[in-house]
Amino acid sequence: MTELLNLRQLGAAYGKAPALFDIDLDMKPATATAVLGRNGVGKTTLLRTIVGLHKLSDGQIFLNGDNIGPLPAYRRARRGIGFVPQGRHVFPHLSVEENLVVGLSALDGRKTTDRSIPDYVWDLFPKLRDIRRRQAGFLSGGEQQQLAIGRALAGRPQLLLLDEPTEGVQPSVVKHIQAALGRIRTELKVGVIIVEQNLDFAWDFADRYVVLQRGRIVSQGATADTHPEVISHLIHV
């Protein structure tokens, strides 16, 4: 199987202060990787560097074998990378439907004439259809998270990056989001990388894990081969 994403000796910095060092990661299509670690170890920086919102200082990023490291963020989105940032960042004065239409901008430059919101967005998150005319600023945290994921999916990504998708979301909605992410992998064949503090959620969902400490990978492997208590101890060292 052709690999979806390869990171080779990836590095990033804030000014002269390094934030990520020598990150190597390989990912196949339709799989999920959980990025774990304490606050401030570089998890969000890693996602932002992959998507192109933070400058790569060292190394290379390959998507489907193509080096996308030199590309700006909007061109990486057009190549098929979707991003759901921490805090969701929906447009509060736009309706649910208008927010989803914004996600269609990732289709610019692609060979497709279909610029409608994909049916699978409404299927995965039926609540959004019910509230499609409501302004996003009036939604609950869980509804906004579903909208943010739906907006990223509207661009028909191959790779979906999510930063703390369960933060501030009530448990019943977390279960729905987990089920939807599972379908995104199995039915849409989208690869998923999540940064997540909820270790149980990460272990139930992801195939593989990566643990960061001080900007470096200190452990990675298959979730099926590692007990989460071992990783919990490693995270809190």
C-alpha cells in the first residue's frame, strides 16, 4: 500500500528557539495516529507544520510521495489536507451551512465540477442539517466541533488533522464524534491524525501512537501492542 504521509527529520522553531527535532513518521491511508504528550511539548506545532501554518525549519514532508514542504498552506489544503484547530474556530456570524461552504474552497484547482456540500457531511453529522440556518456563534461546543470537522470534510481531504477534538465536549457528543471519525476512516478512506489528552479516546480510535517530549518523539508504535497505562506514565514523566 502506498503511504499517505511521510515526515523525514522534520524540525520547526519559534524564532531561534527550536520546537520540534528530527520528527520521523510514516502513515498509511485510512489509518489513525494519536499524538500524545504534556502541554507545551510541540503537539500543536507538529500539526500546524504539517498543514503549512508554521514554517518548516528542517526536514521534509511527503504526501502521497510528493514533497509538499515548500508549499503554502492553501496549496496543501488543495492537495487534500484538512485541519480542525483547537478551539474549532468556526465563523460565528455565518450560518452552519455558510461555514460548510467555506470548506469548499479547498477544492479550488482540483479537477471536479461538484462544488456542493458532500452528502456524507450531513450523514455523519445529521444534527448539522437540522440547524443548518443557525448562526455558528449560537451553537454548543459539541455542535461547533461537529461543524468544524464537517467544514474540513467539505474539502474532501485525504488526510484530516484534529487538535484536541474532545476538549469542552460533553461525553455523549464525544461518543458521536468518535463514531463519525471511525466512519471517516473506514468509509471515506481518510487518514486521521489527532492530538488528544483523552487517552481512552485516543486508544479506542487510533491504530498508532506517537509520544512527544520536548519536541522529540520518545515513543511510537501500535496501540494494540501497548497498554495505555504505560503511555500515561511516559507522558507524565
